[in-house]
Amino acid sequence: EFERDLIVERTAAGKAFRKANDPTWKDGRKPIEYDTVLFKALNERVISGEITAKDAWTTLGVGKTKWYEIVKERKTAS
């Protein structure tokens, strides 16, 4: 437990140092990139019933959760 606490402290100190010295640094994963034009076309086909949502997110190359996050994001933006 003691060693684990030391690791956590060193990790936190390293992140704090990096954050203080590099304004472009962000903690966490990089955002998933996707083709917005392809998303729009696929979403229109899903709405019209031509393809399923599963086919659409597979074609776009994102997961189920990300697909629905993007759909929700687009609905609130418009």
C-alpha cells in the first residue's frame, strides 16, 4: 500500500508539473476523430430507414456510445 501511495503521489506531481509548464498539455485520452460529412450522410440514411444505426457506426469507424453522443451533440447544436 505504501508503494502504491508513492506511485500515486509521483504521478500527481508529474501531471501538476506538466500542466504548469505546458499550456497545450491535456490529461486523458485524445478525442475520437471522425468524418463529419460522412456522419451527416449516414445519419440521414439512418433517419430515413435505409440502414441501421449499427451499420452506420461501423462504417464511420466509431463505437455505439460515440455514435449516439455525436447524434445528441448534433441535435442540440441545431
